[in-house]
Amino acid sequence: MVVRAGGPPSTNVLILAFVLPLSLFVGTLVTAARVADDLDERFLREMEINQAIMEENEDFEKDGGAEDDDDGGIDEEDDEVAQPAPVEKEGVLVAAAPRTRNRPKREV
């Protein structure tokens, strides 16, 4: 034989049934908005970097490659390996590692 509980639902049951899921849903929306803002900021920063690289390449192509001195030679600075520019990561400047590979020569 089944016995039914009598009376209307209590306040604790109503809170558990409505307020808890609603608060979880609102928390999810707030977190999603923060993640979206962070991704937008990263994307815009990356676009600025790409635009600066494109402008630098255009200037390099307009100059016709390497810049010449008055005596017709190439600058000594151009002969040296360019050091990578420091990268800003979360407000802290971090020096980028040079992109040289130290591979052994292939013997045939």
C-alpha cells in the first residue's frame, strides 16, 4: 500500500526546485560572457600584430629589399641575425626564443 505525503511543498523544496537551477543558469551565462570577451580581446590583439607585420612587409617591398648605404653597400646591421622582438604576455614582457634549429647535417 502506498502512502502519499500530505500538504503543499515546503519552502526548501521550492528553493531547491527553482532557485538553484536558475542560479546555475545565470552563472553559466556570466562565465560564457567573460570567456567571449577574453577571446575577442585576444583576437583583436592578434589582428593588430598581423596588421603591423603586413605594414612592415609592405614597407620592405617598397624599399626594394635591403636598404643601401651611400657607398652602395649593405648595412652591417642587416648582416647580423635579427633578434626576435619581446612578446607581451598577460602584461609581462617575455623575450621570444630565436627560431634557429640545430639539426645535424644529413649524410647520404
